[in-house]
Amino acid sequence: MAAPAAPILPESPSMKKAVLLINAIDIGRFPRLLTRILQKLHLKLETVGWQLNLQMAHSAQAKLKSPQAVLQLGVSSEDSKNLEKVLVEFNHKELFDLYNKLETIQAQLDSLT
């Protein structure tokens, strides 16, 4: 994966709160929320990359692992040809929750065709 890009949105208390609220949203409303966010930002998803980071515990006693999935999304706006990289990091539970929401979205899309 390429060198990490600077985040598009700075990390702040309000951004953290927004992420928590989005993660807590009812699965049935998630597709509509995602569509509205992309429409408001006038963004198009162009590329998707991923990486798995695994941090082992330093102590010989602890055999804990902390897997972190990193998604790299390349997005562009309608009025720009520049591709911006957005990095999103998930622990196992967060990634599993996202996967379940995406499965729900896919099922809803499938039901429309």
C-alpha cells in the first residue's frame, strides 16, 4: 500500500462523535445516510485498497493480538480530477459491524433489481 495520506477531515471531538453516531445508526437507515452523505459531498468512490495490521503483545505472558484493518478509499469530487485518499481503520468488531451493514445494503439493492 502507498504511503499514508493526510486525512481529509481533521480528527476532532465532533468528528469522533459523528463516527460513533454513524456506527450506532439503525441498519435499515444506513444506505440512505451513506447515499445522502456522498450526494452532499459530491464524491465518487474510485479505488479501494486494504491492509491488515497485526500487533502482538510485547509480554511473553500475554498472547493477545490486536488486528486492525486499514481501508484506503480513493475518492474524487465531480468538479475535480484529483484523487484524494481517505484512510479508515477498524478493529475486528467495527469491521464486522460495517460488513453486516454492507450486506444489508446489498440485500436491499438486490431486491430492487
